[in-house]
Amino acid sequence: MSTIEIRDVSVRIMHAEILIGVSLDVPSGEWLALIGPNGAGKTTILRAIAGLTPFDGTIRLDGADVARMTAKQRARTVAIVPQRPVLPPPMTVFEYVLLGRTPYIRYFDTETANDLAVARDALARLDIAPFADRQLGSLSGGEQQRVVLARALAQQAPILLLDEGTSALDIGSQQQVLELVEDMRLSDGFTVVSPMHDLTLAGQFAHTLALISRGRVIIVGGPDEVLTVEMIREHYGAEVRVMQDGEGLVVSPVRAARVRR
Ligand code: ADP
Ligand code: MG
């Protein structure tokens, strides 16, 4: 379990200010959804937490300053599932999941029996053990998502950064992946930070939502506070209805013709 403290983080690339004074806290074992329009800076926040982009300000993971951690320490603390993972087509599922053990294997050493067991366990947990010898290029989108999650699980890092990987999946596969992440959070105590496009799903899965727009945090709170018609109009330029359905909020687009009426 790990807490994340982001304090006054700014990222500038060339002359563009990509993040401006971002401060966020994620308590141990909780799920924070980052919402906001394309280009708002959500992925950049993940890259800063993972130590993959230089930034001003401070990020602490369980009290440890990310900027002072070695690459290996960071890899043992944070697993990142990128938006478009690089999956070498000829590599097998097992070989790929075993890459999650890299931060534990010493240079010039090979994996131990424990590394192999952890990788096999990750495959079993995500129900992809029968795919172990399949080549990555032969998998469907939903299967690939599970393989990438299995690699993150094998990494045994307490913080999981999951970037909008589910947006290209059909509604069933999307739901299954998010449920798997929720299972991993509950059973292993992962702290999850995930940019999410689907606002209804964000409200269903995350404890807290942070709306990011033009590099700034606009509002942080529960679904009721953040998923409002006004917020979504102002920052996405979208007309929606927000309905309560007993389980949570449903955010549904409204046709332009009806808006005008
Ligand atoms: P989001 O994930 O919210 O869609 P990103 O964090 O990917 O947004 O990007 C935020 C902004 O930063 C975008 O305008 C993007 O073009 C810009 N950006 C991100 N990475 C780079 C980079 N390496 N060089 C220049 N601009 C970048
Ligand atoms: Mg992004």
C-alpha cells in the first residue's frame, strides 16, 4: 500500500506549460480518476509520478521523493500501463509478463524460480494461463489488456498507473478490465491513478475524481461534486445530462437539436 503526494508540480516542454501547479493526494489503497479533455495533461501527470518526465515541485510515494529514487526503486514502487503499450508481436505472453520481474533481476543474472512463479501466478490471476505460449501479435485487444495488466501485477509495485487503456475496448472488455483492476486493488491494496474518458465508469470505479484542464487541477472531489453539467460543459464543451440511477451517476450526451430547443 502506498500514498501519493503531488505538490505544486509543473512541467514545461520547450516553451509550453504542460502542467501548472498541480497538487493532488491519493490515500493508500484508493482509486483516483483523472478526467478532462484530450491534451489536458492527464498522461503527463502519470509520467511525472513514474519519474518518466522532469518536473518542478515534489512528488512523494509513501514519503519517498520520486526525484531521488533510482530507476530500479521506482520500478518496484510504480507500475505504469501506458495508453498504447509496445507489444512486440513475436514475443510470447509468458516472456512479456516475465518482463515485469526486471526490477528484481540483477544485471547479468537470470530470473529465479520465484520470478517464474510470480509471473505464472499473474497469468492465472488474470485468467490468461492458457495463453502463456501464444505470441502477443495473435491476441485480441481485450486479451492484450489482460496481458499488460498481468505484467504490471508481476512487477509487484504497490502503485498502479493505468492510462486510458480501456478506451479502445468494447463495453464488455472495458468493464472486465476495470473489474480486474478493482479486484487487484482490493486483494493486493494497489493505489490506482487512472485517466478515464468514460465519465460514468470514472464515477463508478474511482473514490475521487480530479478534473484536469489546460494543465491545471480544476476540482477534486467525489462524483457528485465533479460530474456536473456545468463542469462538463465548461471544460469539455459538451452538453450532457447527469442522472442518478441508484448505483451512481450516469453521464449521458444530449443531442445538439434538443439543446437548442
Ligand atoms: P492528456 O493525457 O490529458 O490527453 P497529455 O498529458 O498527453 O494530455 O498532453 C498534454 C499536452 O502536452 C498536450 O498538448 C501534448 O501535446 C503536450 N505534450 C505532451 N508530451 C509532449 C512532448 N513530449 N513534447 C511536446 N508536447 C508534449
Ligand atoms: Mg493521455
